[in-house]
Amino acid sequence: MHQITKDFPGVRALEGVDFTVSAGEIHGVVGANGAGKSTLVRILSGLLPDYKGSVKIEGQSVRLSSTRIAIDCGIAVLQQEPDLAWNLSVCENILLGKRREITRRFGLLDRKAMYRECARLLDECQADLSPTWIVGTLGRGQLQLVQIVKVLVSRPKILVLDEPTTALTGEEREKLFALLRAYATQGTAVVFISHDIEDVFRVSQRISVLRDGRKVTEVATNDSTPSLVLREMFGTHLSWDARPRNEHGPEALVLDGVRTTHVLHISLAVHEGEVLGLAGRPESVVEVLRAVFGAIPRRGGRVHVRGREASISNPRDAIRAGIGLLPEDRARDGLFVRLSVLTNITMMVLRRFAKCGILRWHRPRELASRKVSELGIRTPGLHTQVGALSGGNQQKTLFARWLCAGPSVFLLEEPTAGMDVGAKQEILRITRDLRGRGAALLMASSDVDELLRLCDRIVVLGKNGTTQLIEVDEKARSLLVGALAGQQEAP
């Protein structure tokens, strides 16, 4: 790939990126959120045909103008989100597209041959799955295994994996790494994209680092360290702006020995009028927020809100306790994209406006109009579907909903993910306004600059739940990058 550039409205996602991967090589790609990794994947898969620059495969120039052309060129992509038929079996999902090999006369499916072939493939990939299981009943890690097997069976020339290990256990990761090494020895070129620097170092021979849509460096794995790569990812410029600090109020949220699948122990306190950052492995920091909100089971520990222990086993309990969550994937986990801006903003408070079971819409409309004006939500009207808005305006709509509900604690997952620079600034402004009003905010982000610009303190969550607390001042950047590198390199 040579001088690859891709623009979206209001933002340049990639600028002049050169990228080469050789046959038999595993090439790692790393970068913070918004660095351009996903855009690169979508170009390789044929989903973004209007890119600038050139692509050569085995010396031949190609234009990746569709997914079919990418597949015909021998490119197979494991996307970050599952791309599966939920009502079909593991076998049917894996063998989709291999109709010729599993049909009898008159085009009828040979079910026995299908299951034999699928069982062979699952065994080859050491995936502990049954061909007959329905995909929609599987857990996240099992779904990831189905995707991996489905991609590998096509025997691609170029294999692109976008965050393949996020949902895998340690044993499953080791099996995947062994499998990738085996495919590489057979001549497959592997592009391995991950937030987990340790995984990248364990499996790849070279690493390319993206930052702000540009490729900033390329290193041989044996000649570098996770610490050096992290410093390239986040840069060395100072983001702390010596802004005046609020006087914090009492503790609003306290986690006492909270445990999740990936986190053995975490204790912290967030005060009224404070933004506390949470950094570390993406799967761990997100798990902490979701466990506090009751979206996933908490394996132990206690949560206190405004001095009282909160019994939280589901999101409804969290909302009653005064906790709100803004998830990273707002379209999937936060908003009802086919419903209107009006409905999305007011849905949690509609009961207030009902009398004798009859809802009078003029008051919800007035409330929604106020929030649209306060937050600067750009929408043609209150009845516009939320899915038609930009990412920044969708996020502001989600903020508006929680402002109507009035929680005292906000949990933010990657609050500016997928936004252009202007939208990010607006979201940061809203977050600062909430802090100024006395709200307590616990924010998980992989963007070092965002954490340094917004947070009062940052907790770095390492392996086994170990933590390091960093006060945000002129020394914070070097401390934070060093702590992130340390938790990656720790045994």
C-alpha cells in the first residue's frame, strides 16, 4: 500500500500511509483510538473504495473497489464485530461460500459431509466448538473462534485480523498464535491489529505504528520494546494545560475490591466535581465500567454511591442508584437508532409527563428542545431518526438523555471514539460542564491526550488488577506512558 489517504466529512482518517507485508510474515499494527487502524482494515476489505493511493498484491496493481474484488485478490478480513448468521449453526456459518464442496446432485446439501468437514476444520484450529451449536446461543469468546475458523478456511494469501484476541482466554490466545505462525510458514501474509501491545510483540516480526492517521514508525519486534512503541503511539508532546482545578466534593462513587473476569481487584473513589480516568487494557477497563453498571456480572467487591452501598445486579439497579453509562458503541448499546431524537432524549423520564396513563407530548417536546439547544445537537428536527445524525451528535443525544434522568455518577467508555476534531471538542466541553455542576465522572479511554486534557487523576489498571494512581500535572504524560508500558511488560 502506497500513500494511502482517506477523507471523511470533516476529518482525514488516513494521510499518506505506506504499508508493506511480505509472504510468510506476521506484521503488527498498533495505534490509539482514532489512529486510522479500522479505516486501513476497511480499505483492505473493499468496504471503502474511494481511497487515494495505490495497492499492489504480488507485484500487481489492484483497486480494492468492492469486497468481492478483495476476496478474489486473496484477502480475508476478520472484522472487530461478529459478522455471522445468528440463526444458523456453527457448521453452516463456517462453510458459507463453500457450497460446491458440500453439495450432492441437484444442488442438495450433503449434511453428513458438511459436519465431517466442519469437525475437521474445528479440530485443525483447536476450537472447542460443536458443528451443530446455533451461533446465536454462543458466548463472545466462542463467537470470536467461529469467526477465526471461518476466515482461516478460505486459505487466504493475506489474512487481516482486527482485534482478534479481545474475547479469548489465555489458552485460546496461545492456540491462535500457534495457528497464525503455522499459516505464516506456509506463505500467508498476516496483518495483526491489536490494542494489546504484549500480544503484538509475541506474535509479530515487524510493527507499524499509526498516530492521527499517519504512520509514524515501523520497527522490527526484536529491536524494540513495548515501552518504545507506546511512546511512538502517544507522542511526547505535553497535553497538560495547567487549568485550574475544581474543589472536589465528597466521594460520590467508591469501588471496594471489585472483581470481574479480567480484573482480580480494583478499589478507587471518584469525588463530586471530579473526572477520574481509567487506563490500561481495553477489555479490563471496559469490564470495570460495565460491572459497576450491572451490564455484566460482578464477581465480587462492593459499590458505594454517595456513601451508601448499592446493590447492583442489572442496569435498572444502577440507574436507581444514580449511575449512568455512555457506552463506546453508542449506536448498538446506547441509542435506538430508528427512533426519533425526541424519543431517545426523553424515554427515561416519560412517566413524569403522564397523567392517568395519558402522555401529554408538549412537555417532553419542550424538554427535548431545551437539551438540543443546550448541547448544540445539530438535527433537522426532533422527529429525525437518531441514526441519521453524525457520531458527535448521536453522542450528544445520549448525554441529553442522561441529563434528563439526572444521575450523580457518569461512566464514560471512550466518549469521543470515531469523531472528528470538532465533535471531540464539543464532547469534552460537555464533560467539563458536568464536572463543573458537581457530577462525578469515571472515564475509560485509550487516548492519552484525552485523559490528560480532561481528567483530574488517572488510575492505570494493570495485570491482576494492580493499579497506579497518577495526579494530572506537568509530569503526568511521562508517568502515564511509563505506567502503560510497565503494565504491558510486567510478567
